[in-house]
Amino acid sequence: MSLPATLDTSTSCCAPRVTAAITVEDAERVARVFKALGDPTRVRLLSLIAAGDGGEACICDLTAPVGLSQGTVSHHMKLLADAGLVTREQRGKWAYFAITDGALDAAADTLRSV
Amino acid sequence: MSLPATLDTSTSCCAPRVTAAITVEDAERVARVFKALGDPTRVRLLSLIAAGDGGEACICDLTAPVGLSQGTVSHHMKLLADAGLVTREQRGKWAYFAITDGALDAAADTLRSV
């Protein structure tokens, strides 16, 4: 692929003036986390978990506040867990979720370092 | 909607133990920003712009590093601009983009306060 001509002829050849500050692999990793955060229900679920007793919440207490079925909430929680944002622990009948230590801070740090 | 029964009968009635820490409106606003960030190409474009001279970049210099057509890059840039993450300035033939002051910090702060 060739660069399109630019109005600034002094720098229009040879090399792009802009070079990547993040690798493709890092961008993919980061985007996966942000994609998981890019849904209002998942943002609310994270916020509910963070506000729960001991920073955790039973899925049985997450359905009513967001007004969705347990199946739908489970699907959202799976996406958050796959992105590494929450951890899941089964206790008897119910799954409990907690915010992964450092995950939100790490995502925030990435944003600040972009 | 009624809460499902829980194993912990001492708290299974009356009120959810978990209450929302973020409003629906705030969650929607936040999720829009994270959705824009939830794509590896857009993360790379933001990173390229931040690394550009003066913290800005001409769209003509963004196509080659990501290996995409100008039309595709323009589409990604529109999503980033709509989310308030970049500002756009037309200079003659080309559009120049800069990271919106404070936008990434604000998103990072939101993550830390979840």
C-alpha cells in the first residue's frame, strides 16, 4: 500500500510521519477488554458488583436491579469473565462474582498511556 | 420482577442486597465511549494520533500503519469522534485528528470509580 500524496511535500515521501505506539497484539488485548465494557448493562453489572458487600455479588441479586432474566445476566457475566474483568465462584446453587483485582486499574492505565 | 430465592434466607426477602452505584444514563454514556474503544483498529488509531507530532495526525498518515483504506479509516475516526475521543479539523484536502483533551483521563477515572 502506498501513502496518499499530502499537501506537505517536505514530508510526503519515504516514511509515514506517524508510527505505531502500540503493537497489534496489545491493541487486540486492550480492545477485548473495552469491548466487554462497551455495553450499558455490563457497566451496570460491574458497578453493582463493586458496590456489593465485600466487593462481590450473587447472580441472584443482579437480575432485579438490571431488570433482565438470569440467562441474559449470565451471558453478560460470561463476557465480563472472559475479558478478565470479573472472577466467578460457585457456592451451592449460585454463582458469585467479584471484580478481578487490578483489572479496572490496568485498563485505566492503558487508556492513560495511549 | 421478583428476586429469585437465595440460599441465604436471612437476606432473601424485601430488598436486593445490591443496589446500583451508577445510573442507567451514566452507564449508557460510559458504554458508548468503551464501545468506541472496543476495536483493535480504533485502539491503534488512537495510539497513532497520540504518538503523532503535536499529538495530532493527518488521516493521510493513518491509513498505511493500519493497512486499511482511507474510507475504512474515516469510518473508524467518525466513531471515535462521535464518542468524543478525538476532535477533527479540516485543513485543505485533509482531515486532521487530535485526542480530545481529558477524554481518555475521564474514561480512566470512570473505570477507577466503578
